Amino acid sequence: MATIGKTYRREISAAAALAALLVIVAIIAPSFFAPGNLRDLIVNNLPTLLIAIGMTLVILVGQIDISVGSQFAVCSVAAGVLAKTGLPMPLVFVAVMLIGGLMGALNGTLIGWMKLPSIIVTLAMLVMWRDALRWITEGAWVQGLPENFQWFGLGQSTGEIVIFMISLLLFAVFAWSLRNLIVGRTVYAVGSDAEAARLAGINSPNVVFWVFIIMGGLVGVSALLNAIRFSAIPGNSGVGLELKAIAAVVVGGAAITGGRGTLIGTLIGVALLGTIGTALTFLGINPFWEKAIQGAIILAALASDVALGRLEKNGRSDLAATTSPA
Amino acid sequence: MTLLKADHITKSYAGVHALRDASFELRAGEVHALVGENGAGKSTLIKALTGAVIPDSGEILLDGTRITENSPGISKSLGIAAIYQQPALFPELTVAENIAIGQERDGSVFGMVNWARRKQRAKELLDRIGARISPEQIAAELSMPQQQLVEIARALGANARVLVLDEPTASLSEDDTRNLFRVIRELRASGVGMIYISHRLEELPAIADRVTVLRDGQTIDTHEMADVSSKQLIQLMVGRELSGVFPKREVPRGEVVFELRGFGSREAGIRGIDLTIRAGEIVGIAGLVGAGRTELAKTIFGLVPPDTGVMLLRGKQITIGHPSEAIDLHISYLPEDRRRHGVVLDLPISSNITLASLKHLSGFKGMNFRKEKEIAAEYTRRLGVKTPAIYNAVSTLSGGNQQKVALSRWLVTQPAVLILDEPTQGVDVGSKAEIHELMMELAEQGVAILMISSELPELLGMCDRIAVMNGGTIAKVFDRTDATQDLILSAALGH
């Protein structure tokens, strides 16, 4: 039990923060917990969760991807355009995932195989995809979508359930695979120590390459599930999504340097950061504070991690000094 | 029976030979010691065997079959495992996971991790070597000897037939060493061939069957361990003629410029250091890697805080909390790793030369670029840096010229005490002679020089006195006239 507490320390403290926030809201504004409101809150944050799942993998492997917001916009528009050609929705789904995967593969090739720094590569992609899209759409929205596009033609309540189920399934699959598949564990190994992974015979560039492809694929899914909630698709969606996702992953306990983190933590991080905005409204605080409070939470998460880590390290070295011969 | 053979291996880095025509043979069920001075090529030979580097020429044969393509993965799958001085565990992962990772398939279906099996297997392997370590512990929480044992367990788990142990006892207590030797003997009995690298010659008769001596990248000789004494081994390790002429001139020694009394730092791992350097004197520091030589230099220069003893400059006690304070006191340090610490590769030669003296180059009106240019031109001329323009990036220069730029940076600060850490490592012969000549000129101008070097002829040729470090302190000090290679190496090895 003690080891569980230590291993998941960061996840537990993020969960505690979320619980504290919910308790405060429950006392001051119980109407927050009205089913309709909770439902809205969850559905609104599912696209972010999907991106954050991919971002967790990227960060675990020791990289970063700040191009996801622009990829998201490209995938959203692509979903609308493809649907308008009359392509059946399941095929649109697959096609958008492939488009995301291709953009991810480009990142993965440059970062994994050509060893370029991920922050620069994805910064370039952030600008490139966003402006290419602006140039092509000239800022216009995709309108006149077919009947079966919004909510997959199932109506809002069923559509919301479908979105929820797909997200839940993907979350479960990734959380389980990351822990229980050998390929999942190699993600941790590469992020923990790339050179040790090389010496252990792991093909690190290949792992990085595939992680970026998965990231792109998840962006595709996220973009589609987000787009079907509306009757038209803007050409500039997903602005700032990368920051939301990275923040959620970090708040959820992943080390930005790689090798440590869990998807449960990421889920808590998305929930915590997603709840704050709505909670503020219910608490009667000006929602303009949302971003500032989110920023403060990220800093607090990092600072507590560094402080706890230092404390632990000092305790350990003292211990080692007094009890060296076992 | 020959298990592994390295046949005429040659490997050079940037024109400097790390291995020259080295050959080595390991039998099944033997512990084969590999000894040599710093830089003799031991690490490179091991890296070649484990596929971490690819030799320029020569062959590696396992069971008489040539390994045509090599990489750490391939060599591992062939049963060659190495345990490096710095344990290569994944700090964030558990012991069980560290042992299992990279071992294909893990004996499971659909690439699924069987956690129970992993733990069970880790426990079995750890039990086999008598290590009481929980498979669920996070690797970062283990002590050095524990991490080493986990690595051995990992190698066993990969069915290693060849196991390389690089200085395994360097950080072990006596108990831990005894335990490790027990494990090694058991592995030997089961037919594993082990390459054992160690500077502790006295422990070799207890554990090694044969020994191969490396010197200057060449394999000098292989002996049955029982047939050689550690004295003979030292002679073989040194065995080099005092070749090359050093521009050593007698310089009248002045007042004591720099002095350490009982100087030490727990963090740096050095203790009880007494040392004096007079004006015009060149004092050498000899010792093996890990003896604390660079750590001593760093502590003097304010990179690591000292916690005992005093430091005196011209008889006055000084404290240095940061390199900038050392520079203000005219104490300079040329670091060991030229490319990482000595120069900023992407900056122009001129900026590199003035980097430690910017305080004197900038004023109310900002940087004085005219003065920077003058200084850079003066020093490149004085030290003979071969370059078409001082605005070229340092990365465009050869190793020797880079080192001259690194040295220029410290000469601009007008040092009274100059600490040189391996000043001629990896530089060509011509630049080396120029650096030695420059050292003599500085000594003649009254600079007190402290030179760390792994090259014994250089120490013997250039220094007035040589202090030998071992285990974080100065073991012995030799006068120029009394010092020999054998004596220095013996003292460095703790004899």
C-alpha cells in the first residue's frame, strides 16, 4: 500500500485537488451537479481528453507536440468536406483518422528518425497547417453538411452517448495497453533513458515515430467527435488545444522529461482543468480568471513535484550514508 | 574453448586512434581481466564487442562465426551483455520491469505483459545471485551496488554467455565485493565467459584466470593470472619509452602563490588535500579516472562547494563560491571536456576568447567590439590558432586549434593560478608541442600552474612536482628528479 501511495503520489494529489474543488462547489453552488450541466461538462471535455491521451504518450516518450491544435483544425475541416462528398460516415471517420495519422507520421519522421527537436518541428507544423488551412478555406466555415453528419444523424442525446462511449473505449484501451503491453512499456523505457533503451536493444526512433502517428490519429478522432456536435465547422478550431492538453498531462503527474506518468493521471488533469471554468461561473467568480487559475495550478503541480522530489532525495542519501553495508 | 574473439580491431575518433590492431580472446567459463591506464582503449574495446561502436576494421567472432552486422540489440540477442560503470537502468521503472525490458516477447501472448510472471522471474534471478531486492522497487531508489546486482540479474535473464563487467567493484564496500565475487564464481562454473575490467590490481588474483594488458590502444600481452605479479602488470601497462621532447626549462621558483590546507568537499568526494604551488612552478596531478582529480579542480574553481580546510592565495585566505569569483582572483580553469565545457562550438573564435572577460569589455555604451577584435587577433596570433578569420565558428577548427582557443580565453583573464585539466588530450602532436611551449612561457612569467594529466610522459616531462591522487586525496608527491612512470602508477593504484 505504501508503494502505491508513493508511485501514484502525483495522481493522488491531483485527485485530491479535484475533490476539494468539487466539495467547495457542492457547498456553495449545488446546482452545478444538475445532470444537464454535468453532461455538458463531460461532452465538452471529451475531445480534449482524446488529445491529452496522445499527448501523454508523446510526453512519456520524452517529446512534445504543440502542433495538435492546427492538426485538429485540418482534421475538422477535412471531416466536413469529406462528409459533403457523400462518403458514408464510418469511412469519413477512418479517413480523418488517417489524415491525422499522416500528419503525425510527418512529425514522427522528422523527430524520431531525423532526430530534430520536437518543439521546433511541431512549432513549424503548428504555423504551417494553420496557415495552409486559412489559405485554402479563406476563413470560410464548412456549411451545408449532410443530414447524417450532426450527431451521426442519431439526435443529440444518442449522439452524446456515442461520443462518450467511443472516448471511454479509447481511454480504456490506451490505459490498459500502456500498462500491460510490452510496446506500452517500451514507451516508458525510451522516455526514461533513451541511451539505456538503446543498450537494451530497443529501437527508440521507431517508438517515437509510432507515438507521433498515434497522436495524429487521436487528433483525427477528437476532431471528428467534436465536429459532429455542430451544424457547421469553423476553419479555425482547436486554437490553444495543445496548451490545454499539455497542461492536463502535467497536472496529472507526468514528468515533462519523460518516463513517468499514467493515463489515469491525465484523466484527472483534464477533469480538474475542465471543471474550473464552469465551476467559476457557478461560484460567481468572473470567468476571466479561468486561465490565470489554470496557470497557477500547473505551476503548483510542478513546484510541489520538485519540492517533494528534493525532500525524498535528501532523505534517501542520508539513509544511504548511515546504513551502507547491508 | 574460445567463446568470443576480437581480431585486429582498429577504431579512431576524429583521427585519434582509440584502438590499434587490438586482438583479444575470451574462453567459456573464464574470468578474463582487462587492464590498462586511462585512455588505453579498454572502454572502446568493450563497446566494439557489445556493438555500441562499430570498428573501422577488424572482426569480432562468436563461437568462431563472424558477427557481420552489430548493434547493442544484436549483440544482446547473441548473449553478450555488458554492465557499465554507470548502471544503465531505467530510473522510473521497477526492478522487475528493468530486468524484463528489451527481452523479446517476454514469453507472453500477443505482446502482453504478464506482471505476475515478471515479478516471479525477477525474484528467481535475484535469488540466484543472492540479492535481497524487492522486484517492485523503483530503480532510482536503489543504491549503486543494488543497481549493479539488478543489471547482473538482467544479463542472466537474457541468457548471457559473455558478461562484461566494467569496474564493478569501484563503488562497492568489502561485503558487497565479496558477494559479487561469489556471484562471478558461480557464473564461471556455469560456463559464462566474463571480461573483467578493473584498476584494482590487487583483487585480480582472487577473481581472474587470465589477464590482458592494453596500452595506447594496443593489446600488449595476455598472461595466466597466476604467472604475473601486479608489479609486472604495472610495467606492462606503462612500458612506454619516454618519447617526445618536452620544452622543459628551469624556472626560478618564486613565492608560494596558491596553497590548500586540509581541503575537502563531501559533495565532490575529495578530502584532506594539502598542496602548494609557487610562482613559475608547474605541479602535476596524476591519478586514475575517479581518483578525484577533476573534482579537486572544480572545487577550487567554485563549481562545487568545499566544506573543510582552507584555500590561500599569496598567503591570504580566500573563499570562492562561484567561478566568477575565481576569475576575479585571477584563478583560471581549463576544463577537461573541450567540446562540451572548454569552448562554445557555435560561437565565433573572437567571442569564445573573450567570454570569461566580458566584464572588462563592456561599459556604459555596451560591448566594445573593437577591443574584442583586438584581443582575439592578439591571442590567435600568439597561440598560433590556424584559421582564416576570427569570426569563424570554433566548430570549424581542428581539435588542437579549439584547445588553443579554450586556453586563450583563460589567458585573457591574466591568471596568477592556471589549472589545466588534460590540456593536450585528443590534440595533434604539433598543437601539443605548442601548448607545452606556452605553458613554459607562462611559468617563466611567474604563473603558478596546476596540470591534471593521464599521460605519464607528459607529467614527467613538464612538471616540477607530481602529486598522485587516489581515493579523493593526495596519496604521494614526487619531485621531478625522483618520479618514474612505475612509481606514479603504483601510487595511483594505491600500492
